[in-house]
Amino acid sequence: MPENETDTTAFLYPFIESEETDAQRLLDDLAASARGKASESARLQRETLEEYAEAVAAAGAEMAERFLRRGRLYTLGNGGSSTDAATLASLFSRPARGRPVAAWSLAADEAVVTALGNDVGFELIFKRQIIAHARDRDVVIALSTSGNSEDLMAAITEAKRRGLLTIGFAGHGGGRMAVAEDLDHCYTVHSQSIHRIQESHAMLGYRLWSVTQQHMTRQAVS
Amino acid sequence: MTIAAPGESVIDAHLSADLAAAALDLARSFHDGATLWVLSPQWEPHAHHVAVEFVHPVIMGKRALPAVALVEPDPVAQARVASQPGDLLLAVASATQPAVVEAMRRAPAWGVLTLWIGSGPRPPAGAANHILWIDSDDPMVPATGRFVLLYHLLWELTHVCFEHPGLLNRPDDCTDAACVTCGDEGRLGEVVSAGTQGSALVRTSKGEEWVDVTLLGDVAADDLILVHAGAAITRLEAN
């Protein structure tokens, strides 16, 4: 284009903003975006809890029954979901109130995870630990925003075979977890955003913990 | 206020403005080469989640940014040796968590910009450059996804800022002749080692320098002092 047209056609190139100097407009946009995303996160949490209210209540009762028989909880996840799995395990094992129960994330020990990943393959990092740790009164909760993680599916199948209670938190369309016969319970958060799915997974875990606690009040561990 | 009611947005106008300002500061620091150090002594998984969020973004095509969870038994010592001037320090912690209180107190001497995510009673104003707070007294907040939402939003907004390259350079605030930040009116320093003859090697936001400590008498490594015109004028005691 002729040089003298550059100024008058700049509006056609909205991504070229290196000359932008008004930070306040950006800050206003960011703040509005934050409020919008937070509202969406809250809506998704609310609808997820409503959709699975009865199923979560049932699973919580079954978990409590196992904890009262000295069952343990293992949580599984990859990446950000591994940290959410660790937060969930901590909620059960050292809650700010209520009764603690034995729970840990199977992604937490880097010696075990890297040993298995290096020696037998990443898809077996959780299954091999289930074989080592699990008793038939235990519980496993697997978190996957896609519902497809191979390492989780392998562990779920092994856990089911050994008599564990198996619970899955999935996202998007539910993936393989939504149709897995080896899962006793599966809750799919219907969203395309990994961030929003994880925020609802946290709320699902919190509700599951709350129900479990209600069932364990004034019950003696056998 | 409790968090018992899921489905209510916890991001009001104030918190959204705080998040926006924090995200722009974060983007500017990354643009200048910062590393983000993350502390969460009470809830280590949150520190790991922030790190993986920035290092391996869930949205394809977004840049990988340097972020590291500091989870050793003494996170203050770990942050001290890891951080360099211009870096970022983010804590996910209650306002009274001792290691985080200590790290935030020392951060100006290390020259790092600080962010603090938490819930319950707030830290005092100015305890960090950005305080992103859920005003709830419910101790279960850290396990409900509220903190996850906050650092997810921080990550999302930071990456929006990268689409505005013209705003990534910090405005030069220090042209004023009377600028308190740059003027030598009393800068926070942390003693690296005591020397001989009333001097000490001291770390400030500008780097390391030899400082006259005769006014204070004996100083020891990690003492926090105020430096004025090449001399230590006060020792800051722990609260």
C-alpha cells in the first residue's frame, strides 16, 4: 500500500497494538473478563452439583462405610489434575474440621512415579501402585478433564478388579471414563474449558468429602 | 460469609480490579525476564498447580513461562537463594503463615514483586504488592476450588496482556527528582555477611553492596536493615 495510507488503514489491523499506551482500558477489560469467567465457573459448579446430587450422596455413603472399615483413599491425576488430586487427598487426610481418614495422591512421590515411568512406562505409574497398596476396602478417585488418560484408565481397571470403590471425575464429553464399566461412579463436568472443569472437580470433591463426613459422625471405626 | 453456597461468584468489582492489576504486573515482569517463585507451605499442591499452569499451559499455543514451586522445609531460605531482582514471588497462604509472612517482609530487599492469594483475615495493607483475597472466615475455602479459580484467572489474564505488547513496558515512574523509590531515603537490605571494621555485605533490590554498619554494632547474616547513603541506620526486628 502507499505509505501515506498506513495511518488511515491501521484500524484494519487490530492486533498491531505495539503503539498502545492506555493501560486503563486493558485493565477494565481484564477485570470484566475475570468477573465473567468467575460467573461461568460458579454456574458450572452449581449445575454440576445439582446434576450429580443423588449420585454424590450415594458415593459418599459408600466411602464412609469403607473408611469405617479402615479403608484408605488413593487419588489420581496428571498435571494440574494431579495437584487437585493432592488437594483432595489432603482434604480427607487433614481436614480443617471433621474426622481425618487415610488418603494420599499416587502422583505425590517422585521417586515412585519416575521409577515406574522409566522402567515400565508412563501408562502404568498408577496401576503398579494400586497393585502394591490396594486392599478391597479401599477407595480410588481419578481426576481427568478429558476422561481419557491412559494411566488413570489402567489403574481404574486394576482397582475394580481388586474390589475397590472406583470414582471418576471427568470433563468435556466424559471420554472413556463416562462409559467405563470399571467405574462405580463417574461425574462429568460439561465444559470445554480445562480451567472451569478443574474448578468444578474441586467443588465435587468438597461435596463428596462433606457427605462422607456426615456419614462418619458418631460412628466407631471397626 | 461462608463458602457453603456453591455457585455464587466470589469475584466482585474490587477483586476483579486487583486481579487485572496483578496480571498486568505479572506480564510485564515475565516480559522483562522474571521467574515466578511459588510458596504454599500449608497447601503445597496449590504451589505445584500454579507452576504447572505457567510452565505447561493447557491452551495450545500459549507461551511456556518459568514458574517453580518452592516446597522445601525452609521455603524462606529457598526463596532467598532462588530469587533475583525483578523476579516474582507468589504465595497461596493465610495471612499468618509464618514462612510467607517472613518471605513477604524480606522480598523488597531481594528486589522481587510479590503477590499473595488467600482467605480469612487479610494481611496488612502493603504486605504484598498485590493481595488477592477471598473475604471468608470458612477454613474449608482452600479445598473448594476458590484459590484454583484465582490463579487460573491470573494465568488467563496474564496471557491476554501479552497480546498488548505496547503496554508491556513499565511506565518510567522515576523521572521525578524527589522519587522516594529511587532516592536514597532508606532502602531495605538483608545482610549477606558481616565484614570487618564495621562493614557488612548487604543485599538490596539493586544487588549487593558494602554498607557501613557501625551504628548498629554487630550484625549477622539475614538481618534486615535500612540502608541510607551507604550506611545502615536501623535494624528491623521480627514482629
